[in-house]
Amino acid sequence: MLKITKCPRCDSAKIKRVKRNWTGDFQGQVYTVSGLEFYECPTCGEKIYDRQAMQKIEAHSPAFVKIHA
Ligand SMILES: [Zn+2]
């Protein structure tokens, strides 16, 4: 599992793993991923997603929804 102790953008050690409902936007389409775990820096707002989080986002994203003819 990805372990981050320092924010890559501002060097803050306050960055921490959070679990919350995450809202994304794809070409104006808003979608929500419930209970997504990712790292968030309270100092600069940087968000870091590990592979698991990325897969969860992709699974919910309209960009990856298969359209059936
Ligand atoms: Zn930061």
C-alpha cells in the first residue's frame, strides 16, 4: 500500500489518509464515488490517489461507462 508521510507539493507532514465521498466531474457530468480512500493535504489541498483509489474512480467515471448500442 502506498505510504505517504509528506506532501509532494508543499512538504507538509500534515498530509493524511482520508475516507469520504468523492465527487468528480467529467465533461460536465458530475459523479460520486462513495467511501473513497485517498491522501489529502490540509495545508495546500493536494490530493493523492493510489492505484486502488484510481480504479474505484475509473469504475464510477462516465468516461469508462460502456455504452451499449
Ligand atoms: Zn500540501
